[in-house]
Amino acid sequence: MEKPCRRCLLWELEDSDHARHIYEYIASLPEDIKAEEAVAKGRLEACRSCDCLVNGMCKLCGCYVEVRAAKKGQSCPNPEPLW
């Protein structure tokens, strides 16, 4: 059994099919609900510094952080939000 990858995003994991589906979903989001690319990247950098990021998912809420970061109006679920 593989150990969980702490602070890894989906594209860094070996299951590229799964990551591909998630990134296809993000690409298909309507432009009016997508966060600006620079905003999304900044959010992901904050997630990478968080101990709650495991295998591309947030332990606090169960989301794929790339999806949450890609959407306007989303926020970090941490009681002390990182973004």
C-alpha cells in the first residue's frame, strides 16, 4: 500500500487518468465562475503549505483543492483560512 502524499496536488500523483478527469472538469467550468488563473495558483500555493492537503484533497472538507481553488467565491475551509 502506498503512503499518502502530503502536500501533493493531483497532477503530481501517479494516477494520471484521475487527475486528467479533474482537470477536464475544471476546464469545462463556465468562465463566469472560474477564478482568475493567478488567484487559483496563489490559492494552490497556500494549500501546499497546509498539513491538511493529502493526495490532492483537503482533509477538512474532502474537496479536491484544485477544483475549489479554480472557482470564484470559494474559500479555504480551515478555521484560520489560508485564502
